[in-house]
Amino acid sequence: MSAFWHCLCIFRPADLLLRSEAGGRSGWGALGNTASFEILGPLRVANAGQPLKPAGPRQRALLAALLVRARQPVSLAGLIDALWGENPPVSAVANVHTYVSRLRRDLTDIGLPGRLTTDSAGYRLHVEPDELDSEVFEAAAARARAALAAGDAAKAVAIWQEAWQVWRGTLLEDVPRAGWLEADVVRLEEMAAAAREDSADARLAAGQYGALITELGVQVRQFPLREGLWWRLMRAQHEAGRRAEALETYRAVREVLVDALGVDPCDQIQDLHQEILRGGRPEGLNPVRPMQLPPDVDNFTGRAAELAELRKVLTQRTRSTLAAITGKAGVGKTSLAVRAAHEVGDQFGGGQLYVRLGGTGSSPRDPATVLAELLIALGVHPHAVPEDLEARAALYRSQLAARQVLIVLDDAKSMAQVRPLLPGSDSSAVLVTSRVQLVGAQTVNLDVLGAEDAVRLLGEIAGADRITAEPDAAAAVARYCGNLPLALRIAASRLARRGHWTVGRLAERLAGEGTRLNELRIDDLEARASLAWSYDALDEVQQRAFRLLGLLDVPDFPGWVVAALLGVDVPDAEEIVDSLADVHLLEVWQGRYRFHDLLRVFARERANEVDSADDRASALHRAFAAWLDLAVQAESGLPCRFLKVRLAPERSGLDTGRLLADPLAWLEAERDALVGVVEQALELGMTSLACDLACALTTLFDLRSHYDLWRHTHELALSAAVEDRHRAILHQGLGALAFYRDHYGEASEHFGQAQEIFARTGEHRGHAYANLGLGSVHLFHGRLDEAAVRLERSRETFGCCQDESGEAFALQALGIVHRNQGRLDDAARCLGKALEIFRRLGSRYGQACALFSIGLHHKARGDLSQTEQALLDAIELFRAASCPRDEALALHVLAASYAEQGDAGKASEMMSRSLTVFSPEDESAGKAATLYSLGWVAHRNQRPDEAAACFEQALRLFQRLDMQVHVSRTVNALQQLGLTVQGR
């Protein structure tokens, strides 16, 4: 048996254990990623250092057209248009055919066969994204823009520098262009123009004015009509203090635009010109210059990206600049605001105003009162302060109009409180901190510190030597503080005050959730009080939701769970949970919600104080029951795996139509929460509910290869199960898991225990599924007669129970047994009957499994055309049923069939597709098998480095999945081929 067919054996259940079904060899064209395709300059193609040399200009134009639309089909008419435009020669069609044939031959000559393909849609050049320089550039540009958006200007500049290295000149400068190709090149040139401006923005944000001025000086001469480049040059000169040069640049751009287009510069350039002019005039004669900022924060740690973003917003002022820092209690909003204000304060010649708005207290400050204080600080006599709010706001705006003032508004309750305190001109800027989002502000959402910064803050306050001496204990203290700056400062201050304490002693005192908040207080600092301010501001319903949500031992949760906890409608529940997120008592994470660790401790503390034990238990049971009901309903709509004993679907009182629109996506999103529910329900004695939920999760774990979670929940539930029904189904599930992972002795043991319990309790349908499992194990061991007896009994019982799906899977298995016995007519009858049943049931997954086996049946008969059609149909159905590993298996088999027919191109294409079925995060057995096969392909095409890389990835996945048979097989393959794997 070839190595390729060995790898097929780990796929289940589409092949229904096909280890002994197939044979043959594989051999197809080169795959790999050593090629380079370059269009950002002269046209170049090379593979492994060997260049491709297109013969003439039209040949280059053809290659360019296919690269500009890489991986997309380009029709014959489209190629003619790209090469000749509206005036093609009479021989255009013949010429294109010649060019395509020559290009295909040239690609093959440099080791790239199969890259240029033809189908009904046209010609397609297959290029990986990291092989084409324009796509490499676009990807790098996207990363650079994301880095700048996140406030990391230095990183953005570095990425842009790397990105520009792929440009070697003018785009396709040696290629004649016509028709749509000319238009597409213009589009790419526009992409480059936008990138130049975005790259300049990164340098501006990083303060690299000198280098930027030099670069832009060259670019405005190359692209004199790009006003964005002129504006950035003026801005860089202005920020660098080169006012005269900036004004001269304005004169130059105005002259260029008037001469070329007869228009003045755009409003943005005009506004910057006025800003530069104003910068040269005195501030005015008012001697009052308030300097109200509090002292800068001692031991300030981290927040480099956030500071960079705030500096950018506050110093590149536009009309009514408003920056906001939002985040949960204790996260360090005020500290960051004060540090940012001190860093940019010298750029505001009119001074700085600072006021606490008391937004989280019981009595938020009235804007009218705050305005009176600010007016007096600006030099207005107290007797001249108007009585009316609107009049005070108008006078305040007038006082600020001729000044450059930085206004810091700390702890705002809402935008309504802030709005009267905003200036009316662009000469001043406002920085606000708040626990709620402020509409209209450029917002920095502040989160807890990273792990390293959290430990560093402990060392800054308690002493670096003490923290360094006990790194594990320091990390534990930071973790118990949830990396929250307020809590970290309190903990570190306690250490600093108690020099005789070890860091480990503090960690031990913080370890208990029940007493943790008691430990986090010193002098006037107390974590509990800071959290309580936000809680006390909630209404009664919000407070109850916050308390009960804190009881959940899940990593995150959806908004609808509040409906079950409180007994309200889903829309109302989602409104409640969003209101808690608005004030940062909950975090929004990937469309779900979660607690900060200290907030969960605080919520549970409040729940234990306010809610009775019965109320807490009832609320949790309602939530767990709702999760179970939804999970069972979602699972009932998924492909039925052939060893699965299903629970009867139950209806939930929740409005599930919207929630379960995509059952598999819902289960995947809830996966970690559902596992947490199983664990917590068992801890609370809700054993029956936990067992039901563990059973319902099997299909998700099977479809997505979450084998570790499968074993964990099943073994946990089985250790506590008291009902025979649960014990039998859990044994059946563990048997299926062991079977999938090649642990056949363990699988037989679990299937046997399930069968014994099902028989004792008279559960005939479950007994049939256990028989199906045992028969499948016999099939893998080659005990075909025993397998046939088990499977026939299973089929008969399913028929008596009127379980048509189970009967169809049993028939499919019998078909495989009969084929392996050489009884091909009997096999055909069983497989045909299975397909008929699955079609009647409307089961796409079942039909795909049957068609897959039918395809292999045709292959055994030597009918390759029927084999191909059946496998293609199976592939489409597996994809429609969201079964990637089964789809990949069918692609593998189809590739092998093509290879045996000598069609290396199609075989290579199918193999490549089999890997793209899996996401980058996928760590399933199917992906491991695909990588294993690709390792053999690379070896046969004499690419040892690529082969070793594929085998290394496959080996890592097999080891993680505890599939020792395949671990040994992969190691043997490496030894056989004389390859070495990194780290071994």
C-alpha cells in the first residue's frame, strides 16, 4: 500500500473505515511556493532562481494580463482586448493560442507546470498571494495601515519601508498595454499613489519630519498634481518648525495648480496655510494663562501605543478636536490623560484647563457650574460670569477663540455633560475620560496592561529586585489583579509598605476569590470602592443582571443568556447587557461579552450578599437549561454522523429563530461556554443536565475535530452519570472518539459497554448504533465475516426502530464489507439502497458518504468516468454540509484517480484544493493527512525542504491528536526519505 493511501486511512466517517478499500500509486506535477512573479517594475517571473523570458512584447502583455488578474479566469476575448484594444489583427485568436501555448511551455521549463490552466471560463494563471509582488505589497500596506490605526506609528513606518522594497520601477514599464489591461494598470498606480500618502502619514505620526520632507520633496516633483502629497509636505515642514519653507511650498503648489488646471489648492491645503500663518502671530494680550494639570503620574508604565494616538489627535488639530479615553474602573484613564496632556502641553500656548466632572459619583457636576469655574480660570471676573448656561457657554467659546488651550475633562458621565464645555474653534483641543463611549469623539479604548507591563508596574512601585527575585509569584499577583492598573498599584504599595513580606505571601493572600477585594485596599485606594461607583449607578434590573452574570463560570457569553437568568425577552436582555458594556462593567469580545476577573469577583460578592442561595441556583439552572435546549436544537440540524446516538430535540422558551439561523456557527461560537456549563453544572450537582449537554456536543466536536474537548466533557460527565441512558450514550461517544483516533481496543471496550447497557434497558436503537460501532472496528481489523454479522444486525434493528438514517449508514458499511469480500453486486445493492434512503431523507451528508463509497466501488470495477462523477458529486455535497475533512478526503481520492490515469495536472490541482479546504487555524486529523500527502508529492518532485516542512507539520498534528500509528508512519517516512525535521 502506498504512503498516499496510508494517509487516507485516518479520515472518518465518509469512507466508513476504508483502510482496506484502495490501492494504487500517486504521481502528479509540482506544487510548491518557490516562484516569484513581479509586475511592480519590469515584468519578471522566476522559479528557484531560474528566470522566465517571454519572447516578445505581446507575449509579455499576455503574461501581464494574466498576472494582473491572477487566479481569475480571463476569456479569449478579454486577452485580445488586453493585447490589442479596439483594433486586433485578423489573426488575433490564433496568436493568443500560440502565446498561451508558449507561456505554458515556458512555465513548465522553469519547473512550474500546471500553473496556466484552461476551463470554460477562460485562461487562469495560478499564483499564490506571497508569490506576486503586488499582492505582497498590498498585504504589507494593510498591515502598516492597521498598525497606524492602532497608534503604533513606529511599527507602521517599519512595515512601509519593507513594503516599498518590492517596487523596482514603474509598474509593468516594459509591457505594451491596451484595453482593460491599461485600465487595471491605472488602478494599480492609484493604489500606489494612495500608499505614498498613507506612508507619509505614518512618518508624520512618528515625528520623522526630516526624512519625510526629503522624500516628499522628490515625490511632489514626480506627481505635481497630487495635492495630498503637497499637503503632507507642508504639514511636515510646519511640524518641524520650518515655517518659511512651508509657506514657500504653499506658493509652489498654488502656482502649479493654477498653471496646470486654473484652480486654487484644495480646502485642506488652504486651511493648513491659514494655520501656518496664525502660528506666526502673538497669542494676544490677555495675561491669564491657566496651568491646571495635576502632577504627572509616578511610575507610569506601558501605554506607548495609546500615548502615540493621543499625541497625534491632540497636536494635529482640526475643528473642535475632541479626544476621549474610555475604559472600565481602575484601568488608568486619568493617569493616561494626565501623562498625554503633559507630553503635548507645551504646544498649547494658552495653557491647560483641568476639571473633574464626577461622572461615576452619585452627583455628577452640572455643566453650568463647571463653566463658571473655567471662565474664572481664563481671567473672567466672577461678577462678569452670566447666569444662563447658554450665555456662559457662548462667553467660554469666545474666550477660547483666540487662544490655544488644552482642556482635560476627567470622569465624564455622558456627552450631554461634555457638550457645553467644548470650544468653538480649532485652536484648542479637548481630552475627556469616561466609562462610557462618547459619540463624536476620537476614542482610545483603554484595556488592562499586558502581562509584562503589569509585572513591570509592580517592580516600579515595590522594587524591581523583589519582583525579579520571585518571578512566578509576581506573575501570579498580576494575574490575581487582572492586570488592572489600580489593583496593581494597591498590591505593589502594600508590598512597598511591608518590606518583610515576600511576593509569594501577597500572592497567597490574593488567591482566594472570596477575600481578594479585601486585600486590594490601602489608605484611600480601594479596588472595591472604585468598582462600586459604577455598580451603584445602575438601575435595579441592571444590577441584578450584573450579579447573576457574575455567577457563570464561562469564559464569555452571549447577550441572550440574560433572558434566561432574569426571565425576560431576548431583545430586552440584549439591551440590558449592552447597557452594562456601555459603562465597561462588561467587555465586548468578538460579538460576545465577558467579565474582567476583578469585576466577576465583585459581581459574585454582590450576588452572595443580595440574592438568596435558591435564587442563585434557580437562575443558573434556567441559563444552563436554555443553553442545553439551544444546543440540542442546533445539533439536530447538523449532519448526522454514523456513530451518533442523538438526544430528542427540546424546545426552548427563547426566540431561537435568529439565534439558530446557522446551527454550526452557533455551536462553534458557544463551544467554550458550553464546555464551561458542563463543568459548572456537574460542580453544582446538576448531573442530568450536564450529561445531556455533553452528549449534545458530540456532533460539533466530531465535525470540527475538537477531540480533546470531546474526551474531557465525556469522561467528566461519565464519572458523575447515574442514569443508564447517559452512561450508555457517553460510552458510545467515547467509543466513536477512540475509533477516530485509531485506539481500537478502547473503542471496542466502550462500544461493548454501551451495547450491554442498551440491551439491559431495552433501548434497541442505541443497541443498533453500538453494533454499528463494533462492526466498524471489525472491518478495520479485517474480520469481514464478523463485521458483516454485526452490521446486518444493526441494519435489521434500525429497520424495526424505523431509524432510516441509521439503516442507511449500516447499509453503506455493509456495502464496503461486501466489496472487500469481492461480492461486488451485493455491494452495489447495499450502496444504492443507502443512497436512495439518504436522498429521501434529504441528508446531504449521508448522500455524500454514499456517493463517496459508490465512487470507490466504480473504481474497483475499473469504471473511471463513473468514479470521477460520483466523487465530484460527493465533494460538492460535503462542502454544502460543512464537512471539510470529508471533502478533503474525497479530493485526495479523486487526485489519486487522476494520477493513475496519467493526468498529473488535474491530480496536482485536486491535491492543492484538498489543503485549502482547511482554515489556517484548523488542527484536525484531515489536515494532518493532507500535509502528509503533500510531503510525498514534494518528495517525488525533488523538493526536500518543502517535503520536510509538510511532514513536520503533519507530525506535529498527529502528535497533538495522539494518533500514534500515524506518528510512527510519519517518522518512518522521514527516515525512509532521508529527511530531517527541525527540532528532532
